Amino acid sequence: MAVPCPRCGREYDVTLFQFGRTIHCTCGARVGLEKRIRLPDGSEPPTFAVDAMLGGLARWLRIVGYDTVYGPRIEDEALVRRAADEGRWLLTRDARLPREWSVEGYLLVEA
């Protein structure tokens, strides 16, 4: 099975995109499978997966009572998988993470 580039149509083997990973096509476009993380439906309070750059925010989310997953040395792959498996919002300062992992339910936190 092949995944086509949306810009030039070049096809890439589907095994390159396991776990939601994306790649750069030779034409410069990002290529990947459909988004794997679904947005929470809003019926319950939001839960969060917070990357290593936002330790202070993770602490405050916990203080005010939100279910928050955080680890100072957690790998991007593990964080994205856990967010997807548990339906958590992904909070990050890494602008590359949502593009590389084809993440849908995320918030990019700027300084």
C-alpha cells in the first residue's frame, strides 16, 4: 500500500508512517496518514499530555485539579501514543512535534 504526496503525487510505502509519523517529500510537502488523535468530545473535563518543555504548566494544571500526564524525559513518540490512547489534549512548545506526528488534538504554547 502506498501513501501519495498531496502536492506532487509521489508515492511512499505505508510502513514509513507507522505510529503517525510523517516525512518530508522531495517536493517539500509533509506526507503522512490520516490524523490519529481525535479531539475530546467535551462531555468530560479535558485531560492533558504535556511535553517536557512545559513542566511548570503541568504542575499548575495538576494543582487546579486536571488529570495531567507529564515526564521531564518522556520521548515524543511515547507522549503522542499516550495522548492518542487516552484521548488527551497534547500541550507542547515544540512546533515540529504536531507536524512530525500528524497530531490533531494539540495546543502549541508560545512563550
